[in-house]
Amino acid sequence: MGMLVYDVARLMRRHFATQMAWSGLGQSSWRLLVHVARQPGLRAADLAEIMELQPISVSRVLDGLVRSELIERRADSQDRRAWRLFATRKARPLIARMEDLATETRELAMTGLRPEDRSTLLRALAVARDNMSRAGRDSPRSKARPRPE
């Protein structure tokens, strides 16, 4: 199951990346922009954990998106050392186009599935994700390792 899910996700990302080539953004940039758009106010450390990247890698991608005026950093009112990240007004049309392309990619991946099979697939994947999330939080190894801030 793991290899099949990985392959489907990889092929969907590849298709999406091909469709996004016009934007000039690489995969890390558009993935980061989507996370910030969906969860305004994230910190770079949050993004690094979500994206499973090193904080320095996230910072480099962020710097490019800030220079392109697609993301802005705002001071964190609770921690003067931290910055909160927000998509800019300039990013909105790009994000809307990305959402359309994501919908097209999902539809392509699910071509040939009946509506009830689509629903079953999505519910099953959500359960598997929740199970693995819980297993990761509950494992002795995850408790021994300090969580990045």
C-alpha cells in the first residue's frame, strides 16, 4: 500500500509541476506558498516540519517568495525573534490558478472511479493518515526526540 500511495502522489506531483511550469516556481516554492495560503501566520519552523525540510532550505525558498512579493513576513506579537508568514494580495491569482490545477489533477487521477468509490478512497486515506499520525505521536522514539520550535 505504501509504495502505491507514494507512486500515485509522485505522479500527481509530476503532473502538477508540468502544469505549473509557466509560473517559474519550483515545487518547493509552490508547496510552501500553498501551506502559507491555507494556514496564514505559520512560522518558518512550522513549515520546515510540515514540508519535512531543513529550516535553512525553507528560509531560502521563503527569501525568494518574499523577493517576488508572494509572501510577506510579519513580526510575531508573542515572540519578537519569530516571524509569521502570509500570502500577499499579489499571490491570490496565482493561488487560485494553483487550486484549479490541483482540482484538474485530482480529477485526472480519479478518472474512471464512481462517485461512491471516490468517497470511499478519500475516507480510507484519511483514516490511514490519522492512524499513522497517531502512531508517530505515540511512539517511544518520537517522545524521546525534542520537537523543533
